[in-house]
Amino acid sequence: MIDPWSSAILDYEKLIEQFGIKPFSELLGNVDNPPILMKRGIIFGHRDYGRIIKAMREKSGFAVVTGMMPSGKMHIGHKMIVDQLIWYQKQGADIYIPIADMESYSARGIEFEESRELAITEYLTNYIALGLDFKKKNIHTYLQSENKVVQDLAYILGRRVNLNEMKSIYGFSGSTNISHLYVPLVQVADILHPQLEEFGGPKPTVVPVGPDQDPHIRLTRDIAERFKSKFKFIAPSSTYHRFITGLTGDKMSSSKPKTAIFLSDSPEVAEKKVKSAKTGGRESLEEQRQLGGVPEDCVVYEMLLYHLVSSDAELKDMYHDCKNGTTMCGECKNTASGMMRKFFQELSKKRMIAEGDARKILNRN
Ligand code: TRP
Ligand code: SF4
């Protein structure tokens, strides 16, 4: 069982074996101009993504839905979702960004007003600063608590889901509060409502998420099937990306500040944090010259791979220089932390302008 509300680290291989997630590599070759996260295997799995490739090729229209549960500050790992949304926006997708304030109320005890503020000052501000264009017509952002269409759909769909099913998918028990029990249905409705007639009818839909969200995806796909005759839903597709490792080598998590580079950090702090990160270096310089480093176990390399080096050729050189023992970690950290500082200099400038725009987005509703 996968619990979307715990922060356990998942075994990616197991997901593919046990839950029927397919390796993304099998269809990477069919994607035109794949983004870095796909090319570099960070997006490692999918369900039914062929349908989305086809829709992109034929320009026949598709939707992307990916939400956020406001619970804390955004860290650099969360940037991956935004990178994907930016790419899909270029592919002409209809983009839906639910803000899961109902979920954070029932699963985290966060009040609605606090969620709204977090959504504005953290999530939307960063989304805009990172380059997602909310001025485009085909991008829809909403708070779950304010979306009557989504709430009504959740209620309608809920009739064909029973308590035993919810228990076996999520491990809910007798002490799970009823709001929490219900909130996955709201997420199912987030994902399926773009297919309602008033939003243009049935269409391929992709949900890019971390693998912890897969229980919701499975539930959504099952429910879509159950309501096929009523709504003509097309089962949604999904992709799964690896989580970024935290600075300490554990999972990066907003609730453990020592592990995370926050998008609201200053350029100096972000730079320092890269310098403090756990590397795949050896005990001594001598040893590293002889044996080379282990980029696969290196948080600094992950930063380069996920976020900092856009040129594949340049990244390849850095990888080999590490492996061969040509580059030492000190030097490598200097390069990486300098890149991070530059990235944050740009980002913090953009964040300053973005917050006003972020506030307007949620006031519109
Ligand atoms: N549950 C997601 C999270 O924890 C947020 C979410 C709400 C979501 N609705 C969604 C994700 C729809 C993908 C699609 O962050
Ligand atoms: Fe990591 Fe760079 Fe050291 Fe290699 S040289 S282990 S990539 S910090």
C-alpha cells in the first residue's frame, strides 16, 4: 500500500513490478522534443501516456491536471512539476491547477484562509516566477473549496465507491476523519472534471505527479470506467517523477528545513546550501583521484542533473570528470553552487513582481 500522506521513500522498481506503472523509457523515443526531465529518466514511469503522445502529435487537444496541497514552503524539488507544466503549456494543453485546500484542511488541519495565503505567497508566486504563463486563456487555477463543479462531481462519483475500497487503497481505518475519507473523491473530480461537457467534453488527460499520488490515479481510472456510460470519460493518463534527494541524503522535505533548498531562499543561502550538500566523493583527495567519485550517490550531481545544466553534452562531461577522478568535489561544488546562486538571483527578482499577480489570480474567482 502507498500512503499519499506519509513521507516514506518509495522503491521505484517495485512500483513498476507491483502496481503496473510502465517504464517511461519504452516510449520516450515517440515524444517530440522531450523536456530534460523525460530525457534524463527523472520521469521514470507512466500509465497510458501513448494517448497523450498521440494527442500532441495530432494536435487534437488534451488536458493536464496537477494540483498542490498547500502545507508549507515550496522547495526546489517542487520545481519539477512547474517545469512540466511549462512544457505542456507550450504543447498547447489545457492546464488545470487545483489548489487542494480541502485536502490540507482534512489531512493536515490547515485552515482555509491559511491555505489561500500559502497558495498565493508560495505556490502561485513561484509558479509565475519560474515561468508559467497565467495570462494564457487555457490555464485554470482554483481552490477546491470554491469550485462547485468539482465538489458536485465528487459527490456524484462517490456513490460508486464504498468504504471497503477506500480502506484497502489508503489504509483508512475506524479513526480516519470523515473529511479525510472523502477528500480523495475531490481529487478524482479535479482530474475528471475537464472532461465534462461544459469544459469541452471527453479528452485525453495527463496527471504528472510523484509516485506517492498513484493511489489517487488508480482510483480515478477505476471510477472513470464505472461512469463511462454516463460521462464518456477517457481514463486519465499519468506520469511519475523521482523525488529529489535532500541535502543530507534523506528525502527533501519542507517539514525538515535542513534537507531543503526553498524557492524563497536568498541566492546566498541557496549557494551555501549546495556547498553543504552530501556528495558522492571519497574520503581523501588521493582516493578520489584514483577511484573517481560516485555521481549516482551525489546530491550535488542531482542538482546539476535535475535543474542546473541544460546542455546534455556539458552534463556528460561533468559526469565523466567525476567518475574519472578528474574533478574534485570542492571544485565541483563551487561550480554547482555558483550556478545555483545565479538561478536564485533571477528567481528572487521575478518572485518580487510575481506575488501581486499571484494574488490577482485567486481574487478573480
Ligand atoms: N494530493 C495532491 C498533493 O498532495 C494535490 C492534488 C489535488 C492533486 N488535486 C490533484 C494532484 C489533482 C494531482 C491532480 O499535493
Ligand atoms: Fe558529486 Fe561533483 Fe564530487 Fe562527483 S565531483 S561526487 S558530482 S560533488
